[in-house]
Amino acid sequence: MELSEKLRLLRIRAKLSQSQVAERVGKDYSAIARYERGDVKPKVDVLQRIVGIFGMSLEQFYNYNPDEDVRTAPRRASAVPAELTTGAASPQTVTVLVELDGSPECLARWLVRLREFNDIIAAT
């Protein structure tokens, strides 16, 4: 799958407009449209910011095959509960969230929170 096709598919699966992606990476929506059409390729730093929106590294993006793994397709960040950002989640919440939303972004954040939680318990 071409870079342009992956970008478009990830954006659509995340339910984001070209304008929303452009705003998050500091570009004009027409630049995102050109990337998705394959007219031009984004510079590495821009591509890194774009795939970061979907919770991916560049390596994950280049290895991503949506046909093989539809369960882990990126979800909207707004679908993530508040516990994720506050650290108030229990281990049971972690398990439930990972089962409900297996996106790389979600999992990475939960792993960080789980490590922090374990450190707090170990210190008490």
C-alpha cells in the first residue's frame, strides 16, 4: 500500500478531516490533500507528526497493513476516558480499555500509566 493511501485510510478511520490533521501538524489542509493524493511526499518531520496523531511511530506506519489488523486501527483520541490522562485508573480499567480500544496510542499511554501505578504501589 502506498504512503498516500495509508495516510488517507488512517485519517478516515480516525474520523478526522484533512483540516483537523493539518491544524494538528501546523500545515494547510491542501498540503494534507496533496500528501493523500500522492502529488508530493511529506518531509520526515511532518510525516512523523502526522502518524503521531494516530499513535504510531514511523516504523509502525511503514509496517502498517490495515488488511491484516483491523482491530488495532486507530481510534479517535476523544474516545479515551479521562482516567487515561489523570492517572486515576485501576488495573481493571486498564484491562477493559485495552480490550475495547486496542489502538497503539491508547496502549502506549496505558502502559506508561500502569508503570507509574506500579511504582506508587511499590513505594508504599
